[in-house]
Amino acid sequence: MSITTISSRRFNQDAGGAKKAAEKGPVIITDRGRPAHVLLSYGDYQKLVGGQRSLLEIVAQDEDDEIDFEPPRMDDSFSRPAEFD
């Protein structure tokens, strides 16, 4: 994996080149010499977030697809008795 650094100006002039570089590894985009953004391939992004799908991706899926949804259980610290003064 190689890391590429480019200026935001160069990114604006050659977005295609930045996308090609992102296939080989992260592309750090700088503003005034400081890192500001990172461009990743979608595969690298999926690895980063652990393969989780976004809500948009879930809603956009085919109607016949099943959705595995297990909401986390809330512990007792979330709720407490009401206090009336």
C-alpha cells in the first residue's frame, strides 16, 4: 500500500489521477500544505468501517433482500425514575 500526498489544487486539476492513486492506497489532499482530506477506494473504506453499510445503502437495496437488524439492548443507566419537585 502506498500513500500519496497531493495539493487540493492538483486534485482539482487531476481528479482522475487522484482516483487512480487511491486504488493503490490512501491519497492525502492538502490545503496550504496541511493535510485536510483523505481519498480512499471504496474497498479500503469498507475495510475501515468494518463492512458496515450505511442507512442509505440499506434503504436503496432490492425489496426482496432481507435486512438483519438487531438493535443493541439498552442498560438500566439509560432510564431513571422521574423526579417531581
